[in-house]
Amino acid sequence: MDPEPETSDDVFESLLIAYDEALASGEDRLPDESQVPDQLRPRFRAALACLSLLAKARQTDLTLTCPPADAAREGELRPIPP
């Protein structure tokens, strides 16, 4: 039985997976979007931007601490450092 040809969704998915894996390994090389059909390119670019933001968030310490409940009443709120 012959293997089924890749659909545009398969190409879209495999390029996004490859980019996410590259970001996880510290590379920020954009994939070649020439394989992505023209009608999917805006969605593809938005997905790449989302993956890039997620990769940056993974590298950031997102530990947030909440002040005690009574601090809000006493005006002791301070910004949480980034």
C-alpha cells in the first residue's frame, strides 16, 4: 500500500513541531514557510509568534507571590518584579 501524501495540515503541523523543538533547544531559526499554502501563511505566522512567546515565558521565572490579604487594606501593595 502506498503511503498517503502529506496534506497541508500535516506540513503545517510538522513545521510547527520542528520550530517548537528548535526553540526548546535554544535555537530561534524560523522554518521555511514555502511549504505552507498561501491561505495558511497568516495562521502559520501567528502560530510561530505564539510558540516564540511561549518559549520566552518558559525561560522566565514566573513565580508570583501574593501579598497577605490584609496588605491591600493597609495600602502596602507593591508591584511584583518581572
